[in-house]
Amino acid sequence: MSLTGLYVPLVTPFTPTDELASDALEALGHAVLDDGAAGIVALGTTGEPATLTAAERRRVVDICAGVCVQRDAQLIVGAGSNSTADSADLLADLDPRAAAALTVVPYYTRPSEDGVVEHFRRLAAVNPVPLIVYNVPYRTGRSLGADALGRLARIPNVAGFKHSVGSIDDATIAFMSTRPADCAVLAGDDLYVAPLLALGATGAILASANVATRAYADLVTTWRDGPTDQARRLNNRLLPLSQALFAEPNPAVIKAVLSAHGRIPSPHVRLPLLPASTQATTSALEAAESISFREAAAVGGSLA
């Protein structure tokens, strides 16, 4: 499969009484596709899947799948755990409308690199759709070197990576220079999207794009098609927004901004997350307003 462009990991909107806000989720899906996203990620970390019931997770996927079918867009579904057997069961039950499964490197148990490779080899062999390896060591406690990343990239039915290592480190540079041509790398760190795109990433999965989809879609497209000086300017203008949105645990600030903009019915997040502070919300709203103003003043919809 082709994994290019911007994919938005949608928040899961709740009502003020903690119910799933289905209509708001569907509207968000259509809105991000209207603003240039190539697809949607359901049940990514930003969607708070760990605090959803099984019925709520199914409903979220069904809504997102319906939007993607209507819009001829790709749906990526987060599925997997730190148990290989349980992950295989989850993937076997994946909605057939999904184009790929975003599957995290096994967390907490901290397996060896060989164990991680074997985990994905087993899952890729039985999964009905391609896998995207979610490499996020600051959440999993398991970092991977360039050799292990290369071995994962060569497993049949592994379509690519969401690469979120919190930096551009030696392993990233080595892997990006040697990865197979048919292996997609999607930037997953909002603050490091530009350098990873410059190294050859094919696209991005960015939580900040819930708030400013068109600007981040333009950023990905401009790094791909040029001019690169405009891509650098785009990135520099978006950095304050990403920093503000991640000032407190994701997705609390994002939800606060979306609620203030009237796009979701409440800023509610579920414990152990807490609602965004007033200070963080105010800073993020100011950053978002700055981006919106520049977009409105830009020629052709880019932040030139």
C-alpha cells in the first residue's frame, strides 16, 4: 500500500456527561479530509483507546471507517498490545474497511530487539492488512537500533513505520539512509516532523493536525514537492502551536482547543488524564489563532 501525506489521529470526543460524542467524531473526520488529510487514524494514542470500552472502540472505528469509505480515504486503526497472542486476536477482529493496522512495539515488558522482530514477524504473517510499526520508545521503554528497524522493514506485510523517537538520533539517520524503497516512514513527533521529512519520510501522523489540518498537510506536501525554503518557513511557524498543544499530556490541550472552537461538545478527557489547565489552553488558543490568521492571509492556502 502507499502511505504518503498527512494522517490525522483523531481525538475521541466526549459529551460533558462522559458519553461518546458520535456526531462530533464523524464531523471531525470529514473536516480533516476536507482540509487535505490523506487519511484518518482511529484509536491512536490521541484517541484515548485505553480508557474506551470495547463497545466504544468498535463504534469509533465504525464511524471513522464510514467516513473514509464515503471519502475514498485510507483508514488506519490502532490495534495491538505487549502480548503477541492478544495482539494477533485483536488484529484478527480488525474492521475489514481498515487499510492498515498501527501496532505498537511491545511496551512495559521490554523484550529484546530479537523479540520485537519476532513479535512483528508473527503478527505480519497472520494479519489481514499491512502493519505499520509504531516505534515510540519514550512510551514503550524499548528503543530500537538501525539494524532492528531494518529487519522489521523487510518483514513481508510490514508497510512502514510511525517513527516517534523524540529526536533525530543516530539510529534514525542510519535507518533512513538504508531502508528499503518500499518501506514508508511516517513522522510521528510533531516537533520533529520537518527533519524527518527532509530525511525522506513519506508522510506524517500528527496529533497537532486535529487543530490545524490544512497547515500540516501543506507542510508535508511542501517538503515533498518544494520549495524547501517555504517548507522550512512553514515548519518554523507551526512549531509554537505544536509546543503549546503538547505542554500537558496529550490530548488534553488539543481537546480544550477543539472545544473552545466549538468542534467538539466538551474538553473532557478520562482519568488518569486531567483536563488542560487554563494557562495551557490560553497559550494554545493564541498559537492556533496566529496560524489561522497566517493561513487566511496566505496566497493559495500555504503559509508563505
